[in-house]
Amino acid sequence: MYAQVNGTRLFYETLGEGKAVFFLHGGLGFDHTYFRPWIDPLSKKFRVVYYDHRGNGRSDGRDELAKVDHSTWIADLDALRDHLGFEKFVLVGHSYGGVLGLEYALRYQKRLAGLVLMTTLSAWDYWDVAVANAREKGGPAQVAAVKLMDKHVPSAEAFTKLGDDIISLYFKRYDPAIGAKIKREGYASYQAYNRGFVECLPKFNVVSRLKDITAPTLVLAGRDDWITPVEQAERIQRGIKGSKLVVFEESGHFPFIEEQERYLRVLGDWISGLK
């Protein structure tokens, strides 16, 4: 389905009934489809809302991103919340979606019943550490590809190749069938990658503002995550008073895939316990 908000159309899907839980995908340049079907079982308890950020996936705007930044993307989220009629909701931000989740919490905190920050970061100030992690975890071809990640991608084909080269790094135990599924079912946007990951993310740093977040917060990390390592989750947890940190020992960047059963239990119990 599509929602007309802030002069654009956002593609979204909802499952289930009850407390609203919005899932923000990462990338940028990817879309919500990589959450599915692993997160779908939460819809037995909650109203699960998936959507594609402006310029990503099936949402409009990929060729009009020059004036879009984090404030635009989080304003779109709040407009979608209003469009769907939710006064408050639980926000789950994965990877770059967690970056936007932090920005949303700092601007629209009164809308949050809870905040979940999954394999994400509060400042993009450790690229050398991520490259070192990739060197330890991957081979020469993968390290070479990682070193290109802060450069503009010239085409859809180049973005696809970059994804193919590095995807196995994101898992503790990579299953090529899962990688093929993510690639087959997704709607990649190299334009969104360029605008988000290459242009906007390097300026992102909210470490000093984490103390201003008072919404109940759960921080999730994968022990084998090369790009948002556990140390980054610990930095977030230290900064947000009263937040809880859970580390998935058998996961990389996608704990909802690699440890689905535990992930669903941890997240479902935490959300159920919110007031």
C-alpha cells in the first residue's frame, strides 16, 4: 500500500493487530523486504508496520534525494505514523534504520512508547575499526570492496556487485540461499545509498545527545558484527540512561535471521512489558 505524505509516496505493509511496532530498514539503499519472513511472527502479538524510506524500495523519490537528509526521513516516518492513526508506537531501527531511530527519538520523543536500536551506531567515527574487522573476517576481495563503501556508486549494476561482494561479512554463518533471497526480493536503490551512506552518514554524531533520550530503550547487538560491533552498542547503552543491552552471541548484523527464535522472544517480551 502507499501513503501520500510530505509530498511523496511511501510504500508500506502492516500485519496483525495491537500495539504498533514500526520496523525501519537499513542501507540506505535497501528496503523492508529483508525483514521478512523472519520478523512476521511478531504480528501474532502486535501490529507490525514495515515501510520503505523515501527514495528506497518501492517508495517514490529516488531521483530527488539531493535535498533529502535525516530530518526529511524522520519527518516522513512521523507523517506515516499520523496517516496510520497511531498516537504512540514502538520503533525498531536496524542498522541505518537505527540511526534514523535515534534522530526520531531526539525530535519526536513524545511519540515513542519504546525504542529498539538493533546493530546500529550513534556516530560514524570508527571507519578504520570497521575496515580492520572486515580484514580479520573476510578475504582480500571483500576488504577491497569494503574500502569502496565510502565512495559514490555509479549505477544499479555497481551497487548490486558491491552487495554481492560484501554480504557474507554481515553474517556469522553465511547461507547463500538467504543472500539470494534478499537480493531477489528486494528493490535496491543506489541513489539512496549514495545520499544516505556516502553523503549523510559521515556527518552523523549524536553521542553527546544520547542522554536526552528518555523513552524506554532496548539495544541489540550481534557478537560477530563487523560494521556495528558490540562496542558501538555499548556506547549507546551507556549514553541512554536505563537502557538495556542484549548481545546475540551467534549472530552478525542480522540477529533476527541467525537467531530468530531468541530474537522474537527477547523483542516480544520487552515490548509486552512496556506500559
